[in-house]
Amino acid sequence: MTDLHVYDTTLRDGAQQEGLNLSVADKLDIARHLDELGVGFIEGGWPGANPKDTEFFALAQRELSLRNATLAAFGSTRRAGTVAADDPMVRALLDSGAPVVTLVAKSHVRHVETALRTTLAENLAMVRDTVAFLHGEGRRVFLDAEHFFDGYLADRDYALEVLRTAAEAGAEVVALCDTNGGMLPPQVGDVVAEALAGTQARLGIHCHNDTGCAVANSLAAVAAGATHVQGTINGYGERTGNADLLTVVSNLQLKLGQPIVPEQRLREATRIAHAISEVTNVPPYSRQPYVGASAFAHKAGLHASAIRIDADLYQHTDPMAVGNDMRMLVSDMAGRASIELKGRELGYDLSGETELLSRVVEKVKDLELRGYTFDAADASFELLLRAEVEGERLSYFDVESWRVITDSRDAGEAVSEATVKLVAGGARVVATGEGNGPVNALDHALRQALSGAYPELDKLELIDFRVRILDAAHGTDAVTRVLIETSDGSTSWETVGVAPNIVEASWIALVDGVTYGLLRQGIPVR
Amino acid sequence: MTDLHVYDTTLRDGAQQEGLNLSVADKLDIARHLDELGVGFIEGGWPGANPKDTEFFALAQRELSLRNATLAAFGSTRRAGTVAADDPMVRALLDSGAPVVTLVAKSHVRHVETALRTTLAENLAMVRDTVAFLHGEGRRVFLDAEHFFDGYLADRDYALEVLRTAAEAGAEVVALCDTNGGMLPPQVGDVVAEALAGTQARLGIHCHNDTGCAVANSLAAVAAGATHVQGTINGYGERTGNADLLTVVSNLQLKLGQPIVPEQRLREATRIAHAISEVTNVPPYSRQPYVGASAFAHKAGLHASAIRIDADLYQHTDPMAVGNDMRMLVSDMAGRASIELKGRELGYDLSGETELLSRVVEKVKDLELRGYTFDAADASFELLLRAEVEGERLSYFDVESWRVITDSRDAGEAVSEATVKLVAGGARVVATGEGNGPVNALDHALRQALSGAYPELDKLELIDFRVRILDAAHGTDAVTRVLIETSDGSTSWETVGVAPNIVEASWIALVDGVTYGLLRQGIPVR
């Protein structure tokens, strides 16, 4: 493996993202995923600055056994006019028990004078004193030189003086931060190369994506000699986010041939990126490089016909290298070639079935016009394809009617109650289910109604539910698309429903989800 | 203005994105936005390849009057073994009436042989013949050299021969395409520089974002001498998308000082990016550089206190240059400084009100723990802040109860009916509303109930409705967060509701939306 630090700051800088809130349990969870991925350092937070981060480090000492990564605590240099050893914030860094302490320090003259409101000399003293103290206490000390690139352009000598001071006081790494994210790669490369001459510390890079170049900037820094790269999983971070660590690592390893993490760990990248987005509750970005759901998905008819011949002609790397997968998308652009490929994925050999393929293409086009999407709902597509192949739609039960009532009295919590009437296994059933929402109540009533004829449904669980309003210009008057993910404990599948009414759209997706679940288990229609 | 082509392919390559479906009307709409933005060329689609694109060009000739942009039709070189003048697909390009025709051609030996299944010589003949024919018919001809970078690495001489052939036959631009998106900036720069020596045409660049470097790759190509840049709005496109044209243009103009579009047009960038995402119905990506909702949003308490002193220290460019705005986020990381700044934004001078500020911080932290987010719901935050300042929550009416019934019989379309009981203007009102969904029905019933006391509500319209399940691991058992956008015709505001029940969460957001609407108009409580 190359001697390059992969330094993850998802738990600290990533958590600055709008809408992202991590509990202590979330942080521990993410740290375990990061360790599994094989990052070298996990920046856990700022102990002393907020109780959550203090608690994280306390729990981490007891509960978190890291196999690969080293834990880092983030904090600031001592306050102006004090002594590091007496600064309670500096002491909190020691108390965190983290083997690495990463100190943020000002390296831009205007920031020292205007934001920190101290002298340039005192700022250097703060760096020297704090680094030396923590180093003396046996910690590995890294320094984040905040606003370094802007600072270098404003006053190069002072910016370099901060690096030298930190290195001389014992800092092992000095990370150059493009804090405001305004740099472009050539500039980053030049500044890193010049800074390398001015310090004996290992140089690191910390980029934000405000120019859309966080990844390229990180690579430019590495090319210029930086050997420590900071970033976050899924590019989480304030404003436009930080450099996406998985993209940077994948580029270094798969494009530039630098072995950074063991191959089998990189193959976990997609799974871990998604697992972390489950914890952060930030929906995964489908267009994310390497690990995005769409990253190796092909829709164009033009491509689909050629992919049948040689997949490598149309992908920049093997998706398996990052644990992702090529997918053929079924969409109204799909020609027969895509449907045939998709059918093959699902176990149907449709080669030569020209008429059937055309019928499916027409059907898909028609449904997509009405708001359906099969890109994201493989199970619904398989039911559709199966219906065309078999000549009739698979139906385990006949629905007579359903109804949901949601009400709230005296500002009390709302309650939903659903009634479903259907015929299954030869018997008419009327079942009622309660729930904390209309879809939940319907789901309960439907399972209740089917439990006699199909006890196998017991295993199924509705695990995700997504709603998309398809014509936002008309608000609730618009068509609603609901995607539902159902799990049987070992695998899961997505189904789709579209209707003007959100409850009806959910019902359609629920019925498909249950039907597909029974089909997967090979249950016959009773 | 610099003599650089800004070539937009949102309507063609952008439309290859997973889940993106554009009608002809959508395409015309987007073309108007692009023209307003000031792009030089708008690639409208592939006439002849699908009826939608043929219709787009037919309608564009009649209905689309472009003030800045030139329309381009995309198509392929003639089929092997035919004559361009007789190829119906080539004729369709002529018939489109577009002044520019952009031909895609193979420039990678393996693609010629494996995907196109013809000889290298015939591929060159196809390029020569098709370019010459269209050029002879008075069209400006651009050539997209597909898979150029991979092709150049596989067989440099042949790739360059394709460029030369196109230029000699009359192509004005040859765009080098990183079709599979696997390139990194230094490589792109090198290949463009070498290709420049090998052709007399203007060189263009077309990048995809598979390595997260589409923007940096485009800039590297321009630095190396390319004078034609292709991309899409919001980076739409297959897999990880195309180069985001607005990011590329903003970088060139604001970072590298190349005047590409008039300043006042760039100031429309944020508005137009969002308007186009309304048409495509792809939710805007909040972390998008320059134009994203979070692009200039600050959450960190550390930053907030310094931003009060000098905003420029914490932003890489003036957000107004792209029509965006700095925002202070209210979140559980917010210290009193952020709340004070946010209050100032809303017209409250809270400086010195330490106790009040602490109370608001506590309240926000508590609500965010329960799933609320005020990042995206300014109006709800303002109501909360107002309640703390005034000592009581603004209430135009007192709700007694509400109920919604949704039902479906005999597989018919579902119908929702809501009943709301409340006291407003001194009178108890019971009102019923129907709708095509529970929230729509509640919205109608609520307005109906309030119409006597507050006829001003007539102007308000619910224009957007978003649902987020907060703990996806439990599906419909989870807490639901609903964001509602309400408009009074000239402006709009967002409110938030959180509850286990989606209908209740919607109700909370609806009530806030209506309350804020009345407050904005200065209506007194009756």
C-alpha cells in the first residue's frame, strides 16, 4: 500500500452539512463503517466544543474497537494570551483519549487580525505552544492550516511561517485547507509544490467543492507531493460539501495505480457509502461517481445494443472494483435491445421475441408517460414483463375495496385506520388495520386480510417508502409517485405506484410489493 | 466576451439521465431558459431517431424565437456502405431546420470494429461524406468525436485522422468526447494540446463526471486550447452526468477572468438552474456549486460569529454574481450568533438579547432532535422566533378536530374527503373539502373553513409538497417530515411539519403555511 494518509472527517466537517444531524450512536455507527472501509484516520469531532462530541470520544474509548483506523480529535489552538496547558479546550483534546489531535490554526493574515483579533506573532505563538504541548503529552499532532490557499495568495511568507512553526513544534502533518473552496487544480498544484519546499512536515490537503473541483484539487495536491488527503464519505460538508473521499481514493487506486486500500475493501465502497447514507439520512445521490446508483446505469438505446457485444467499451472501470454494478435501465428511451438485456438479468431469454419485446417497449413508454418509472422499481418491471410473457398479470388476490380514515381531535395525535375487503384463497375477507399513518394502516390491513391464505407474508416488511410529487407546479393537485421497498429479511425489492391520490399510489406499490414477495418465494396462487 | 462556444446539450445528452423524461413542451420551455441564460448553442435532440425530437424541431421552427442561442440538431454519420445524401437519418437532420448539425462519429478503433462493425477506412469515409454533404447544404457542421480520449490512448494516429478528416470536409468544430468519463485533468490537458496540433478545426470538449472531474477536465481542456465547451444544466446526464455548464462558465468567468456571458445574465444562473429543475422534475441538488441552495449557506457556529464581522472572509465569491445568496442556517449547531444573524435577516434586532437568544437556541435544538428542520423552512422558523419574541404563538384560529377519509371501490380511482372543525373570527365552523389526496382535501377544507373570517386566503396556493421519512429503517412506522411551499402569486415560503402520521405532519405544515401567509399580508387576528 502507498504511504498516503486517508483521513476521514465525515464525523466533524461532514456533519456541518445543511440538514445533517448525527447522534452519538450515529457517529459510532459511521466510525465502524469507516474502519471497515480501511481509512487511516477518523476525525470524530471536537471534544469540549459540544457535549455530543465529548460523549462520542468517551464512548469510543469504551466501545469502539478499530482494526484499521486511528481516531483523531479536532480542536483549536489555545486562545490568545493564555498558556496551552491551562486552556480547558486544549485539555479536552487530551481527555478525549484520541491518539491523534488535529488542531485548526489560522494561516491567513486577515483572518488572524479580523476574525481571531490577535497579532500575527501571537497566532504563531498559539500554534507553537499548542502543538508543542500536545506533542509533549505524547499525542501525534496534525495541523489544519485554515484558509491556507487564500492566505498564501494574501501573504505567502506568513502562511509558510505558520507551516514551519507547526512542523518545528512537532506537528507530523500540516494539512493545507481550501476552506472557502474557491481554488482550481492548477493553482492547488502550484501552491502545494511551493509549500513543500517551505516545511519539513508531511503535507496534507483538505478541499471543499465550491468550484466543483474538490476531487481534482485533491488529486492535484497529491500529484504535487501531498501525502495526506482529507475528505468525507459521500462528499458531505458545509455549502457544496467536502472532497468525496471514495471518489478520491477510487481515482488514485483505479486510475493512477496507487494502491491505497486493499482491493477487497474498495469492493465494499458502494455498500458502505449507502450504509452511511442510511445513518445520516441524507438520500444517496444517484449520480455520485463510482458508488452512485446511476454510476454504471445505461439508458441510451445506442449504448444498449453495443453493450450486448462488449460491456467494457462503455464503462470507464469495472463496477465490481467498487462493489457497484452495471444496470440496464428500462425507460421510454429503451429500445428492444435494453428490454432484452433487462430480461436476461431477470432470467428471461427473449432473444428473437421481436413482437413481445415491442409490446413491452410500448407498455413501458405508455406507463412512463403517466408518471411511472421502472428505473428504480425492478420488481414492478418484472411483474409487468412476466404479465406480457405469461399473457396475464399475476394476481394472488382480488381487491373489492379499501378505505383509510385519519383523524385528530383536540390537537391529539392523529390515528389512521384502514379497512380492506378482498377475496383470497377462495374466501372473502374483511380486515382492519391501524397505523400511525394511512400507508402503515393499509399495509397492516392488507397483511391481516392475506394472513389466512398466505401465512408466508409474515416474513415481509415494508422498509422504505418514498414519495415524489410529479408536477410540483400544482402542489397536491399533482400526480404522486410512490416507491416502496419491501424486504424478506435477506433481500429487498422496489415497487412503484402512480396515482393522483398519494394513498392510492401507495396502495398500488404495496400490492406489487406483496405480490412480488410471494412470487420470489415460489408460492402458488391459492 | 471571449470567443468561446458555450454549447448546451441538456435536451439531448442531459435527457439520458436516469429518471429524466422530457416532453416536447418541456424541451421548448428549457430552450427558452437556456437562451435567456445566454448559451451560444442549444442541442435540441436527435431528429429522426425518435418522434419526440422530430416534433421538437418542427415546433421550434414555428414557436421558438431565440435571441442569443443557435439551435443544433444531433445525429450520426451515415450508415456504412451508403451515401450520405440518401440516408434518411441524415435527411432528417437537414429537415430539422437547425442551422447547426452536430454529428457523432467513432474515433476509437475498437468501437469502429466492434460496435459499428465496419472498417476503419469506411468510418473515415462516413465522416468525410456526411460532413461534406451537410456542409454543402449550407449547415454549420460540428463533430462529436465519441470516445476520443480512450481512442487516442488505444490508437492515437487513427483518432487524430478522424479529426483531420472532419476538419478537411468542412467541420467547424471537433468536440473531443470523454464518453465513458474516466479521464483526469492532466490527461485531458495533454491530449487536447496534442490534438490541437493535428487539426485545423476549432477543438471542443465534452466531459462526463465518472471520476468526479467533469468540470476540472473541461477547464483543463480550455487551458490547453479548446474553445468550445459542452455541458448540461445541473450536470444532468447518463450515469454520473455531464459537466455542469453553469459551474464551468462560473469558474471561467469568476475565477479565471474570462468574460463568457454578460454579467447580468450570469446573475440569473441560480434562478434559471432552479427553473429548469422544475421542468425536468429532478429535485435540485442542494450542494451544487454556485447555484445550489446550500452553496452559500453557513451552519458552523465558528463561522457565524466571524461572518458578522466580514462576510467575504468566508465565501469564495460574491453569491450575487450567480444570483445566489448567503444564508445563515438555523440548526442545532447554531449558536446565539447565528440566531441573531437570522433574526436580523427577518427584521428582528436581537443584539444583546442574550436570554431570548438562548431560549430560541434551546427550542430549535429540541425540535430538530424530534425531526424538524428549519434549514429549509424559514417561515416556520420565523413563526417560532416571533412566538418567543412576542411571548405567544400567532394563532388566527383554534382547531377542534379534523378527519380525512380516502377510499376506493371496485378498483376505481380513490377519493379523499376531509372535514375540519375550528373556531375563527368568533364563530365555530365545520367545513368539508374534497381532493385527489388527503392533503389536498385537508387544504381545501381548511381554506373553506377560514374563508368567512379571512377572505384574503383566496390568493394563497399550495405549490409544492415534499415528504421525507426520517427513519427509513422502519418504513411507514417512522417519523415523517413534510415540507410545504405556499405562494401568494408573487412570493413563496416554506413551512415544516413533523409527526409519525404523514397526514398530521402535513396538517401542521399547512397550518403554518396559512398562518404565515396571513401574517405576511399584515392581516390582524379576527
